[in-house]
Amino acid sequence: MDKDMREDQTVLFGRKPVLEALRRGQGDVDSVWVRKGAGGREIGEVLDACREHHVRFRLVEGRELDRLAPGNHQGVAARMTSRGFVDFPDLLDEALSAPLPLLVALDQVQDPGNVGALARTLYALGGAGMVMTRHHSALIGPGAVRASAGAVNLLPMAKVANLAQSLDACQEAGYRIYGTRALGQDQATVNVFKAELEFPAVLVLGSEESGVRPNVAKRCEIFLGIPFLRAFDSLNVAQAGGIVAAEFLRRRSKA
């Protein structure tokens, strides 16, 4: 059943993620497969949403669904039509009109789950988009799609060859560049809840292993840190990015 899958399509699975994607009704769900005999309220809601938004669905045997969506698919999967990556210059222009003119730049973040979860948060908050490096970055495949509940197909995303040079272009276009570091790591890192935040902005998040690379860090005008009230090592990139993005939204709402 996946023989006609195209390169611009990915698979989303799980009852809640598929249902959320259907309810958005924005045309990013191409078709849905439901395991024969699957029951429960959410399965009924998935089928109702398919009918409401005129999305094709099929009832299939469990082994067929297992081939399409290996893992805990919960008896349902959806074929998503990806909107693909946008050109970086276009993203810079279009970001200015976003509800929250904040771009998130990922410096070699390689965990698809983190990228997907962050895309979901950023899209929900009205963020402008995401910038990724072409090399040593997470694959935007089924794992990222599922973690984002399909938001990676909605949030504008661009890939760049050189992130440091791309941040130079952001600064030339009037964006303020913010990096992230552990609070207390150095005196230059500012508590995100006390820092002055300006728009349009770019928030740079480093990789899970090594953080922001030195040549990229040089482009950051201010480093933001999240205060911890208990002794703890760190947050993952999706959690930290979500907290900081929410603070940007709070400031934007007060302006």
C-alpha cells in the first residue's frame, strides 16, 4: 500500500496525532489507514473527521498497517503531504509578518523527536519558522512528523549550508540574534525572564551533545539562560526552546 508513496510524503501515526492533523483541516493529510476491528472513541472521531474534511480512508489488515507505520501506531496512520523546505531569503521576508516574528535556528540538532516537538510548540505559538543546517541535522521523517503532530508540514523550514553566514544575513536584515546557554555558565548569559527581548528575532539552539558551535556563537548578540530552582543537569533542546519561545510570546503580547 506504500508503493505509490512519493518523496514529498511522510507518514504520521497514532490516534491523537492523526486526529489533530485531521481537525486542522488544512489539506496536509492525503489519506488515512485504520486497522480493521480497531475501536474506541478516538477511532470513531478519526473516521468522522475524515468524512468531514473529505479525506480518503481505508480499513486495512493489521500486518499491512505494521509495514507502513512500524511501532505503536495504535491502529491508525495517515499519509501526509509535506510542504517541503522554503528558500532561506524567502523565509526571512515572510517571517516579519508572522504572529510571532521569531525564527529558531538549530545548530546541528540531530534528534528527530526534539525537532518535531519544537516545531509543534513553535507553530502553536505563532512562530515564524525554523532554520536547519544541511549537514549533521535531524532527518525530517516519520519520527519528526509524529513528534510534531504534523506541524513540520505546516511550519516554514529552511536548510542552509553555513549557519554562521546565514545568521550574518539575519542580522543585516534587522533580526536580533539570541543564543542559549546554561545560566551561570558565564557572566554574559542573561536570565531569559529578565532580558530585553526585541523583534524580529532569531533564537539559536545548539546540538544535544556540544551546544552552539563557537563560530555560530560569535554571531549571537545575547545569550539567554533558564533559571533552575532545583539542582538539575539540563533540559533537552525541545524543552528549553519551548520555554524561551513562550517567553518571547509573552513579551510580544505585552507590547
